Amino acid sequence: MNNEEKILWQDFLIGRGSQLKQQERELIAKLHAKYFNHKYHIPCGCNPNTIKGWITDLNGLYDTK
């Protein structure tokens, strides 16, 4: 992650509530598509497992770079 993305991710982690806002879902989708080489799309909110997995993936990337 570049410095700007790290700041955005850190802000997301600090401000995270119990429900994701649309802007947060877009950030997750944008970063995951960029760093995990797939097309940008926002997963359906009806099954949170995908977005939770993406958050875990991005946390791992944030912690290592």
C-alpha cells in the first residue's frame, strides 16, 4: 500500500463501527481489486463473509508493508 492508502486504511480501522458505510465498502473493494488483481466490484451485503475476508486480506497487506 502506498502512504495515502495506508492512511485511509488506518482511518477505516479506527472509525469502524458495527455496520459498514457505503464509502467504507467502496474503499475495501477498490483496494482489494488493486492488490489482489481482480475487477472492482462491491460484494453483496447479504452475505458479509466476502467483505470480511477482504478486510482480513487487506489487514495482512497493511501489516506487512
